[in-house]
Amino acid sequence: MQAELELREKQLTLVVKGDLDQLTLKNDYWASTNDGAKKQLAEASSLVVCLNDVERADSAGLAWLINLKRDLKQRNVSVSIHHSPKKLIELAKLSNADSFLK
């Protein structure tokens, strides 16, 4: 899994690529990101998370997204998730966590 911050149409965007699963995720995003990215995020009022290039996701990926939203909410940054894979949406519904993907 790769996650890179980009400025797209004047909106800070976290572009996630690859697999978002237990094999690729070792830490929450906030804990694993560098100081420069933390500063960018702390100064932003909102973040778009683009999952268009996510190939596979499981419950660890769902937890990673939930923790990302939690961590940024604590820093007054709203997070919206775009282009969630169908399987991730289904998993979120089963887990009663589908509201987190909005």
C-alpha cells in the first residue's frame, strides 16, 4: 500500500494505491507519516481520501480508514472518502461502519 498527499484542485488529497489489508498495513497513517505531512494535515481544514487505485481491502483496511478519520478529527480536519471499492463498502455495511466511508 502506498499513500501520498497531493494537492488536487486546491484540495489536499491522500491518494491510496495498492492493497489496503492486513498484509500491507503495519501502523495507522498518522503514526507512520513524516513530520512534513503531519504539518500539512494539521494546517488543512479538510482531507479527501481517494481510494480509486485500491485493489484489495479487508477489515484491517477499514480499521485503518476509521483510525485515520479519528486521528484527523482530533486535529479539527474533516475527512471524506472517495471511490471506495465495492468490497470495502460491503464490509463496512456488515460491520455497521458504513457511515465512516462517507
